[in-house]
Amino acid sequence: MKRLGLLILIGSTMVMGVRLVWAAEPNTKDEPMTDEEVVVKTEGGTHRLMLPKDWPVEETPGLVRPAPIEIYLSMKFHQVKDAVTALDRRLDALEQRVTQLETDQKTAQKRLQQLEERVKQQEDANGHKTQER
């Protein structure tokens, strides 16, 4: 079972490698490019690479090729990490704001209770004065 999984993994890796090499061949047709494609122009002509737009491309003398998948995945994981870090900071700021709002609400409720008690005391005092007259 492990051997079958390994063979499938190796086979799919080879197919991906063949697809990437095939996609990196010079563009001889005048087909329109789609959003998923990257066009890399070199001195020797135009190469058509069927890659996501953000996939890095390595250029060496006489060779244009996609960067290894490890570099691309590393870049993607760093982007995700940065996004999660930004979300964590935003969440921390929101939690602090909620804590501050809860504290302000408790303070406002205490103040409201104090004012209601004063009003009640004043009404009671005014009510006693009215009854005495």
C-alpha cells in the first residue's frame, strides 16, 4: 500500500515536471494569454509559462524556468503567516477595545444607579415636604 502511494506520488511529480517543462517552451503561436499565465520576455524571444502570476521565474543565461515548487510554497506560506499575524494583531486590538468598552459600560451603569438613587432620594424628600404642608 505504501509502495503504491509512493509510485503515485512519484508519477504525479514527474507529470508536473513534464507539464512545467512543456509550458516553459517558447511560444510559437499567437494565442491570447489568460490571467493564469505569465509571460517572460527574454532576448531570445518570448517564453510562455503556464503558472500562477505570483510564481517566481528564474532566468539564467540561455534558460528561463519556473522557480522550484519549494520556493513558491515557501513564499505562499510566508504570505499566509503574515496574514495570520496581521489578523492576530487586529484581533488583539479588538479584544482590548471590547474590554475597554465593557469597563466603560460598568462605570456608566454604576453612575446611572447613583443618579437614579439621588433622584429617588430627592423625590422622596420632595414628597415628604409636600405631605407636611
